[in-house]
Amino acid sequence: MTSTTFGVANQPALATDRAIEASRSWHLAGMAMLATRLIQGFIYWGGGSRRFIYAPSKLDAWGGHNWMANKFQTAMPGALFGTEHVISYLLQHFDLLYAGVILFSAAELIAGVMLMSGLLTRLAALLSMGFSVLLMAMFGWQGATCIDEWTMAACNLAMGTTLLLGGASAYSLDNVLLGRHPSLADRAWFRWMGGSLPLPIGNAAFGKLCLALVACVLVYNVGTYSYYRGSVLTPFHGGPVSPTVHHVTLTDGLILPDRRIRVHAYLDAGTPEAPLHIVQAAAIGPDKKTILAIWDDKALSHLSKADFANDYAYNKFGPGPFGIRAPMGAKATIILPLPPGTGPLPDGALLKLTDVDGHSFTAPLHTGQQ
């Protein structure tokens, strides 16, 4: 037997050895990613299970103090890519809002179970990536000591991308299904959606897909971090929307003929963990020095609820024990009756609101009709 003949005869054996080694390598890679898959799945299962099982008040729109609409409203001031308008629209249309909360929670729960069990792993990983992108766009700016919401979503996006590419060959229902139904190996949908086999593309194409997804993750994660905090190409900054210091934007200030002031207020910065407390209001003359009227914390706390026309039914401006109280994202038109003995206010006067931390917010006042 010649050496050439010997080489040809051993080509099938060599190919078999390579296939066995490739299968072993794929199995080991799946084992290496097992902790990532289980924890990624647990994170999303935990989000859904809290609402459906352990803290159902989050889905109780008729009395639950943790109703998810309140959480969504806190995200509006710093939400990216126009999602603040989507949130605002949903908050004003209850049926869509409730359906959206239920569907999102159910999708989190199902995707989490799929990841932990390794059932259609790549499909579940893709869903988790979508959740991460959406949650980072809405809540990524929040965090009183650091950008907590961004950190969690950024890590989850990277983990989901890894699982999308690598699948879950070890300890997964995908592997069990393949063992019971070997013909699934020839089904394109199973190769793309499951995790027990490599993607049905060549090494070169797989390399390009990996680099493209890594580039997308890096651009999105690093880009949003730079926007929120700098520290990449620019110095550190507190963000376009502060997650720690409350800010109120006042607009449409009017001096009404019936001796009342009307103004629209929007709490558009600060931490959702603590409400805003306005402890003083003052009407100041056009010279920006003369105080024409003043309301202390006691006067503000005795305002009627009818003096607050809130834009949304969830986080609201209203009278509190120390003046005017408002959770993050609250929007309302506020009426301030002038104190007895106050003379007519001139056009061009200013309304100045001061919170418990000493921060002031102003708006010009103009004469107008009710």
C-alpha cells in the first residue's frame, strides 16, 4: 500500500476525528457559558415573577402602590430616542398601557425561563437583548450614586449577545430535543433559534457576524455611557438630566383676573427614590428684587387638591405635609390663590418656587384669561 493510498483511506477517519473534536469543543464552550445563561435567565425571570407572583401590586392598576405606571413615569425626563413620548402616550391611554405592562412582564418571564432551561436559547437571548436596549434607553440615566440602571442593562446586552452567538449546547433542553429528534440538526429554524448546534454559516461569516454584533454592543453601551456621564472622550459630568438633584421646569405662567396665578410645572430631573418638596413660593416684581407675594410651607400644604390639574393619573403634584409634594416625572398645572391683602401683580412679574434643598425655579408671569 502506497503512502498516497494510505492517506486517502484515512481521510474519512480524519474528518470524523475533527467532527468529534469540534463537537467536544462546542460542548465545553456551552459548559463555560452555563453560569452566564442561568443568571441572565434568572434576571429576566425574576423581573416577570416579581410582578406576577411575588409582588402583584406592581400589576395592580386599581390600588397597588407599586403599579408599574409610576415607575415608567419616573423614566420620562431622561428617556432617549423619543421613548419619553411613547411613555407619555401610554400613560394617557390606560388600555394600551395595561396591555403593554402585562405583555412586557410576560415576555420577560418567558424569556427568562427559556434561558435558564436552554429552550430555543438563541431566540430567548435575542429577546433579552431587545429588553436591554429598551430598558437602557428608558431608565439608563437613573441612579443616585452611579448609573445603576445603565450598568445592569449594559451587562445584560453583552451577556445576551454572547448567548446569541454561542448558544447553549450543554445542559439545555435544546440538546435534549436534538438527542430525541436528530433530524432537527437539518432544520434551519432550529439552528438559528436553538442553542445546541453552531449557527448554520461558515467560519468566515460567523467571524463577521461576531465582529458586527460586538461593534453594535460597544457603540451602544459606550455611547450611552458617554452621553449620560462623559468620562470617555470628555470629562465626567452629571448628565443632561441629573439623577440626583431635583429640577422643575415652569412654563405658561399667567396672572388670572380672579387674583390667582396659574403655572405649569414639570419635575424633569432628580432621583425617583425621594419626592420633591416645594417649601416656598414667591411672586417677585419685574425688577427681580421686590417680593410682591409669598406662600410659606404651611400655606402651600393647605392648597386644595383642586388647585392641581395633573397631566397623568399616576405620579402627581399635590399638597403635602411640608408644602407641595411631587414624585419624579410629575406634570401639572398649579393654581396659587394670591394671599389676602396682595395688590395686583404687574405683567412681567416672576413666580419663584424653592424646594427643601434651597434650589429655586422661576417662570415669568403674564396677564391672561382663565
